[in-house]
Amino acid sequence: MATTSRVARPRLSSTGDALRPDSNGSTRERLTALAFIAPALLGFAVFYFWPTLRGVYFSFTEYDVFNAPVFVGLDNYRALFADATFGNAMLVTVEYVAINIISQTVLALLIAVLLHRVTRSVFVRSIVVMPYLVANVVVALLFYWMLDAQIGITNQFLGWLGIEPVAFFGDQNLAIPTIALVNTWRHVGYTALLLFAGMVMIPHDVYEAGRVDGASEWKMFWRITLPLLRPVLALVLVITVVGSFQAFDTVAVTTAGGPGDASRVIQYYIFDLAFQRLQFGYASAVSVVLFVILAAVALVQLKLMRAGESDVA
Amino acid sequence: MGTKRRIARTVAAFTGVTVLLTGCASYGVDPGGDENSGEITYWMWEAAQLPAYQQCAEDFHAANPDIDVKIEQFGWDDYWNKLFTGFVANSAPDVFVDHTSRYGEFASRGLIEPIDDLVAADGIDVDAYVQGTAELWIGPDGKRYGLPKDFDTIGIYYNKTMAADAGVTDEQLKNLTWNPADGGTYEDVIAHLTVDQNGVRGDEPGFDKSRIQTYGLGINSSGGPNGQTEWSYLTQTTGWTYMNARAWGTEFNYDDPRFQETIAWWRGLIEKGYMPPLSFTEGGSQDQQMQAGKYAMVTEGSWTLATFAGLEGVDIGLAPTPIGPSGERAAMQNSLADTIFTSSPRKGAAWRWVKYLASAQCQDVVARSGVVMPALQSTTETSKAALAETGLDITAYTDQIDNGTTFPFPAVLNSAEVNATMVSAMDNVMAFQADPSSLTAANEKVDALFR
């Protein structure tokens, strides 16, 4: 952007206003820019910025929607740190994110490398992204039935192998890994495609040089692909981690947080508090804490991975 | 200097924002209006009942051309979320089907209209409804919020073929006894109907409880705060009650040994291999499991009659709940009613529709549809005849009413909070993460909500 305006200014200044040669042009330019940004800005203001401010305000109140909010200072935040369900929800969410992100990133990298180095078939690429085209809720329900302990097809197969029925969604220890892997299945193709796009940008001659030097595919992955992919990988990770922390729909249509609190991820807890129990003030406080955590995680990730810089020439 | 100004600007902005945030919303419930005609919206969740009520709406419109009734139906899960947003946005339906577990909350927030004066003015006889149903709609403030439209109780569905193969007769199933110590003949039958993968029955030597083909008894969930279809038919026969009142109580009895013993016995069925672990409840529903031959018996509510009667490939029978230590059976009875939204601009027309829904004309139509049992006593025979066409012996349900062995659904205030605590506590007990004695601590938490 900076480059564009620097090029544009001299031409515009020659048209008038001798005293402040570029003020007129730059104002007009700014107005044009604003006009282009306006729709997005309006959407951001109305649907994100304003609700966020309201949410922060509600987090200091007791509020049930039907009566005016009552200011309670830091009470909600104090209650939050004594709330065992909140603590459990944080743990469960972190477990979910860890399983989901690690499996998804590793698999996506593998698929992307295969797409990049082995085949460039558009057909294969579209197959890879297929699960992402199915609605989340549909995927969740399908797996919910397929993984039923008694009448699910998965356990039918396991039974033939002599394995006792596994309650994938019902076992308190398996519920979160199951939900995390179901979501990995749905998102891995899309993530792979993003990474693949990043790989395509890596100059081809680097690989040719590598091959001339006798490097194996394995070595080239670690020495060429991964380092040069870093900015893209960083961006993808920030997006997927933030998205992962907000897992909700799969839980909502399958276990609804259960059994017990085994799959009560933080977003579901917020929904439960606000829309089932009408504790909008307290739910807002939990949301604010989640917001702060996510902002911090994203910031740390970007810093650690030097996402703003590229190693490609 | 720059920093100072920035701080000042931030403070100013923050103050401005706070003023904005606090100053622009209006709260409280719109009082609505009493218009006596026009179009009114009516919501219900039960799809199977839609045709009958559509018929009622048409008949009503024919008799009252000045009122149009628009019926909308949403599934149970969406229903309450939609209703809630409707309340907030002042766009809730004028009249909607309400549930005893929910209306206390609505009533205490002034969202639904009490109808005592209207009932008195129009001379409606509340004794004409099936015993116990009208009282369910007297709210926490002692006011009446609805007229019962239908009622339900609890019974046992069993796989007739499996029972016959096991040599269990219908007569036996109709006279089951139960106690929390050894489970009585109820447990004997459950054990005998359980079959492992080698074909060995639960009460035979060599029974392998880790490899089950068919469980004697199914499980729906841990039952949460009320165990409506799961355990309430047992706990009630021990003399146990939920709380210190028929409804809207403030002190709860989940710490009572009779309650905890019953839950311990029920959970014991899992250990013995006669009932699936709680983890198996995530997935298919009880009717699907029964159709697949995984369960020989399940306890369910009468609202599932059409579902179970319609299961293909299995021959289903219906038996009453067992006779407990009290010497009697017990079955929870619940009733639905139509309530009026306080902010409706057409409450006059809404009441005329509600009155019609609870009248003999409409309830007769509902009775003949044979999907649910209407609450008006005069329609009971019609309803019994229609339901008998399902081939199921519905006396298992209706005898409980006729013999006075039903007890009301335990309606409570703070139901969402009570639910959150008790579902979690009961889940942990049934998943063997905690002992039944842990319910004492849960009871303390629930009691604390009402102090």
C-alpha cells in the first residue's frame, strides 16, 4: 500500500494545490479507501466490536436478559476462579486443542507434501477437501451413529476382530479424543490445501538444487519445505488453534458436554451458562477470559514463528 | 506529554463507551394487549400431534372466523432456544405448548399469563381433567398458568419373542415386584432376559458379563434430577419424595438413604452385566437399540407409544412398572398445557384458542388421532380405543391413573441450575466415577440454590 501512494502522489500533485501538493489527492484517496473498507468495517463494528464491548461490560454485571444488568464489579471473575466446572472446562478444551491441532497439522502436512511432491491431480485435491464441504453438524451426527457402542458400524467391525464394544462418545476418557479426531477428519483436507498453496509458492529451483546435491525427499522436507513454509504454517496454525479453542457444534449435537462434564468444552460451557441458565453476566466473564487467552496464544504463536518474515529470497 | 494525552483520551473513550453500553436498552416484559381477533401464532414441538391440532385449528376457525391460528412446529431441542430468543426479541408466539419442567421459570419472570380469572369467568370445570393433571399447572406463585391438554405415565416395553424364548409369561411381567435389597422378581426377569454372546442367560452358570448379546434392561440416561423414565418408578415405591413439597420445593431429598439405595441397586445392574454401562447411552436411542435386539426391556413414557408400536421386525409388548416395597406400583405423571405469552397483543383471541384446545371438541379430535392421551376425562374411552389399535395393551399406562398410583412431575424453580448439578452428579454415579453417597453433596448444592 505504501508503495502505491508514493508512486501516485507526484502525478496527483501536478493537478493543483501548490501549497500542500498532495493533501487533496491523499484525502480523495483516503475517502476511496474508506468507501471500500466501509462495508467490512460496518460489519466488524456491528457484529464484532460492539458485541465485544457489550460482553466486557456484561462481565461486570449480573444479567438475565429480562431484567436490567446489575453492576457487581469483579464478582463474576472471583467466582470464576473458584468454579471447578470452569477449571475442568479449560482442561478439557486444552486436551481437545492439543489432540485436534497436533493430529490435524501432522496429517495436513503429510497430505500437502504428497499433493506437492507426488501428484498434482486436481481430482485428488478435490477428494482431499471433500469432508470440509459437509456441514459440521452432519459430520458429527454421522460419526455419532457410526461409533455407537452397540449398533454402530465401527463396533460391528471391531466385534469381528474380537474387540469388545468401545463407547467412543460415551466413555469419559474417550469422549474428547473422539470429538477432536472427528473434527480433524473434517478439517484436515482444508488445512492441507492451505499448506499446499504455501508449498506451491516455494521456488522450484531450490528443490532442483537439492536434488543435484543428492538430498533425499525426507531431507528436502526438513531442510527446504518446512523452513520456507514457516510464514504460511504460522498463519494456518493461528487460525486453526483459535478455531479449535472455539469447538462447539460437534459437542452440542453429540454428547452435550457429557457424560458428567467429560466433554464440556469452554464454548459449550459458555452457551450452557448463558442460554440454558440465563447467567449472561457470568457467561460473559468466561468469554472475556477465553478472549484474553486466545489473543495471548495467537500473539505468542506469531512472535515465536516470526510469521511476518519470510525466508524465500 | 503524548502518553498523558493518550491516557486521558482512553479514559474519556472508556467513559463514553460505558455510558453508551448502559444507557440504550429497555428491560422488563411488554404488557401486551387484549385484542380479541386477528391472527395468532401457536407453537408445538410434537410432530406426530401436528395433524390433530391442525384439524382443531381449522374447526376453531370455522366457529370463530375472526381468528386465524397459524401453527408452527419445531423439534424439542430447537423449541426452547427459539422460544427464549422470541421472549427476548418480543416475538414469541401468542400461545405455545409448555412443559412442567420449564413454565415455573417463565411464570416467575412474568413471561406467561396467569389464567385464574379467565377460568373463573368462563366457568371452566378443572375437575373434568384426569386426576392430578390440572394441579400440575398451578405455578410457584399459586396461580394457574394452563389447562392440561394431555397426560403421560411410565411403563415397560418388552420384546415379546425374547420373553417367550426365555419362558417369561405376560402374566409374570404384569405382576413384577421390586425391592432395593435383592431386586425382587423384577431383577430375576431382567437377569433371565439377559443373554451373553454364547447364549448363556444372566442367571445361568458360565454367564460372561463382559460379552453381552442382549441386555435384560436398557438405559436412556442417568436420569438427572427427576429420573422420569429411568428410576422414578422405583424410588417412589420406597416412600421417598423429591422435596419438601409436591412441586416448587426448596429442600431436596437426594441425601435420603432410600433414594441412594435405589440408585445403588439400579447401578448394580450394570456391574452384573444386566444393563449396559452409561457410556452406551451416547449414540442410538432406546427404540433403535430395542429394534436391533440389544435390549429385551426398556422403561419409557407413554408419549413413545406410536414409536414403539411402529418398530418393524420386533414384536413389542407393554407391561406396568413393578410393585415396590410400598405394596403398590408407581408411575410419574406429567401433563402438557398451552400457555399465553404475556406480551401478546391479542390475549383475548389467545385465550379463546387456549380454551378451545382444552375443550371436548378439540380433545376429542386429539383422542381419535391415537398418538397421545388427552387430559379431558370424557375423551378417555375414545382415546383408549384409538390407542388400542397400536396393538399394545395400554392399560399398563392407564391403570396407574385409574388406581391412583401416579405421582406428579417434580416441578422446580431454578430448574436449569438444578439440572446442571444433578445431571453431572448422577452421570458420575452411574459412570462409577463416584459413589451413590456423593449424591449427599449434590443435594447440598441444590439446596443452596434455594437459600
